[in-house]
Amino acid sequence: MAGGAGPGLGGEAVDRTVLQARLEELRRERAEGMRALEALLRREADLRDTLRRIDGAMQVLNEMLGEASGGAP
């Protein structure tokens, strides 16, 4: 086999440089995907914190309204 290429999927010889190029492309795509996932996870955590703050503010306001109306919520 010339150039050290092994058999391909269909029995044809596959150029090692083509395989290397595809591997690098997949590595870049994976790294990009991991960065996107990490950004989404950070965004999710930020949104959960925001919702907790909103829930707390709503609870305080509900309690204040209950006190203002003579204890009836």
C-alpha cells in the first residue's frame, strides 16, 4: 500500500492527510460545541438565580399585602 494508507470503508485506500484533516475538523467542532454548552449552563444558572430572587420578592410583597389587609392574604 502506497503512502502507508490502509483500506477505506469501501476497500479503497484512504489518504492519511484526509483523515488527519477530518479529525482536526471534528476536534474544532467538538471544542466549539463544548464552549456553547458551557455558555448555556452558565446562562441557566443565571436564570435560576434571577427566578429565585423574583420568587423571594414576590413572597415578601405577598406577606406585606397580607399584613396591610389585616392578616388575610
